[in-house]
Amino acid sequence: MKKVLFVGMVFGALALTSCKKDYTCDFGMEGVPNQEYTDLDKDEADAAESACKLVGGTWSEK
């Protein structure tokens, strides 16, 4: 029973880490629209966050 529970927890953790989320990069300047990012996985979100912060934006999850 413990093995079944452990395997279930592993698959549950994998399912949660592969979720895609929506993010926003706010540049904080009037007249410059926020950049919306939809359905990014973790690797894509990390790359977009780096690019956002590189140009002085604020990264947030929707």
C-alpha cells in the first residue's frame, strides 16, 4: 500500500509541475502596453521572465 501511495504522489507531483500558466510583464511606463504571456510551461516562463527583467519590467503570474 505504501508503494502505491508513493507512486501516486510522484505522478501527482509531475502533473503539477507540467501545468501551463499565464503571466504578465509590466513595463510601468505610460503608453507602453503590458506584455501578456499565455500557456507557458516552466522553461518558457523562466526565459520570458529573464527577458522581461532585462528590459526593466516587472514579472507577475496572472
